Amino acid sequence: MIQARSKASSIQLNADQLTPENIQKFDQAQSELSGSLSRLLVTVERYPELKATQNFLQLQNQLEGIESDVKNSRRLFNESVNTYNTKVRSFPTNIFAGMFGFKSREGFKADQGAEKAPKVQF
């Protein structure tokens, strides 16, 4: 999980790096992190005494915060891409965008069903 989190947080993309390949790498890192979190929750289900510890309760709060941060970051990223695409396609900036090679970019698209958190019963 530590490696997945490190990999997911190390990928920083700016406007000139928004290629389909880089977005796919970013998406893959996010999926690996999500998979690690799911495996952690399955482990917790198998060890009920772990649920009661104060450290685990803090971990749960941190995980909720991370999920919220990821959701907000994806939303902000897509808003930025939409703003960029509007500028690139609008007159008169579309003339300059074409002259200097600026093209519209694709926003983040999550996997099917990724918007639903896994159901875990404690």
C-alpha cells in the first residue's frame, strides 16, 4: 500500500504533459492505490480485534481524507482541462492555439463503477 500511495502521489501532470499515455499511467497508479485500500479493508474484516484499536480508527479517518482529496483533485483537474479546452477552441484564442500547437486535452475518466466505495461491514 505504501508503494501504491507513493506511486500515485508522485505522478504530477501539467498541461503540456496531458497525453493519453500519461493520463493512463496516472489512472493506473490511482487504480493500484484503490486496490491496495480494498485489500486493507478485507484484511481488517478478517481480524476484528484490529478494528477496535485507536490507531486503526485514526487510519480510517486518514483514508477517508485521502479518498476525499483524490475526489477533489480529479474534479479540479477536469475543471482545469475544461477551461483549457474552452480557451483552445474559442475565437480568437483558437487562432493562436493552432499557430503554437496547443490542442484540446482529454480529462480524467474513472473506471466503470469507481464512483462507488466498496461496501465493508465492521
